[in-house]
Amino acid sequence: MRVTIAEELLLLAYSEEGKPLMNSMQLDPALAGAILAELAIEERVDLSDKKVMVKSPAPLGDDELDAMLTRIAEERRNRKPAWWVQRLQSAKLRKRLLTKLVAAGVLAEERAKVMGIFPVTRWPETHPGVEANVRERVSAVLAGADPDARTAVLIAIMHAAKFDRKAFPGASKQRIKEIAEGAWAADAVAKTIAAINAAAVAAISAAAAGGAGATGG
């Protein structure tokens, strides 16, 4: 089955038992950044000149991607990627993506109470093959295979969220940096993807820093 880049990130960000492996301050802006980056890959938006501009309003058939595309199209001013990530990141977005994966049969939703008092929700995998495919694809690129656009963006976003080495502890720091910075780019198309990666990294970093400042952290 096809999942979005944001959904791939979610699968990596939760254990097989459904427990989060990264905090929401890192994850939520990363998810918003992943959606924005996918719109760029699908040529719905352009990130040139450090601003997000709509290239095509045609829907992609995914609720979250299409909703973000509509919001960008309706905004009167061309905003920076970081502005959009800060505006769109939320626990509600994360919950919608998790719920979508439940509906697709990839995850289950299990509710319980810690010490019989505090409610907690776990999202264990019911179809581990989906994450396994993502891990296989990312691992191949980290081992030296040429990256496709989606995989390069996913690696760049994990790097921005400081989750790359946690998700793939054996990966080369240098190889991750090469992909995240677009050092693999060799032609016009690859250079465009490198620009998308750079914008996504900047947006996520800015959003995370802004959130930390807002919470006094």
C-alpha cells in the first residue's frame, strides 16, 4: 500500500508496540514539514526564493495533502516554509495521521490507563510489512544506493528532527549529511529535490526552535 512521507515518518517514530520514540516537539513539526515537502515533490507547490507558492491546485487524493494545498492556495501572501510548518504542526495532525493508519489496517489503537488513573493510547503495528518496506528503502540509500526524491526527503526530515541516528543507529553520519544537504544531486531534477530538502530542514528546525522558546525550553 502507498503511504505518504509523513505516514512513513510516523511508522518509524513509534515502536512496534505503539510507543513514541521521539517527543512531540520534534515529531509534530517534522510531520508538517513532510507534508509540505511531499506537495513540492508532487509539483503542487514551489519552494523557490524561500517562499511557498502554488504551482498546481489539482488535488492528490489524500486528505491531509489536499487540505494543506488548499490552505496554501487561500493564503493571500507567499509565506516561508517555516511559517507554514509552525502554523500547521499540531497534535491533532498527528492524531489524524495515526487514525488514518488504523483505518488502513497498518496500526491498531489501544487505550489504557497507567496506574488505573492516567489515560494513555498506544498504536501497535498490525501490518509490520509497511514499515519494513520503508526501512528497507531507507537502509539501501544510507548504504550507498542512489536516493529517490521521497526517500531523500524522509532522511532529511529525520535528520532535521534529530531522529535519524535513533531510527537507523548504524547509519553513517557523513552519508546522512550528504543526503540531507543534497550532496547527491547531479542533474536539474536532483538539484530541485535538494532545494526541497534544504527548505524542509530549515522549516522543521525553525518550528522546533520556536516551539521550544514558546514553552520556555
